[in-house]
Amino acid sequence: MKLNLKNPIIFLDLETTGVDPAKDRIVEMSLVKVYPDGQRDIKTRRINPEMPIPPQATEVHHITDEDVKDCPRFREIAKSLATWIE
């Protein structure tokens, strides 16, 4: 599929601790930035949600508390992520 882009577009996929945006948190995010010339930039990052990952969520995405215990918190990467998106 060929996209007719004038500006980059970003596709985002999140893995979270659950489905409630008011209380659940991100544990992994993947972003694909597609540029008008077709170039792609892909970033995937695990994030420490600062809360236990429920077993039901781990069953879906296979990410455990152990997998994210040494990962940065979202607030630690938010500014650099915003800059990359911009």
C-alpha cells in the first residue's frame, strides 16, 4: 500500500496493565513513524508501570513484573518521546 503523505504519520501499539485508561498503565509501546518518502522509523520500549501487572494482562501480552522492573517509568521518557513524535 502506498500512502500519499505530506507529513510523517505515526502508528502506535500499546500493551498495558488493563483496559481502564483512568487507572491502568503502559508496560510496552511500539511506534512506527512513516515519512512521506516511505522511510520508516520504529521504536519499541518497555516501561515500568509502577504497579503490579495483573495475571490476566500478562496472559495477553506475556510481559511480567520481572520483565519491566528495571525499565524506565513513563515520566522518564515522556519528553524524549514527545520530541520524537513532533
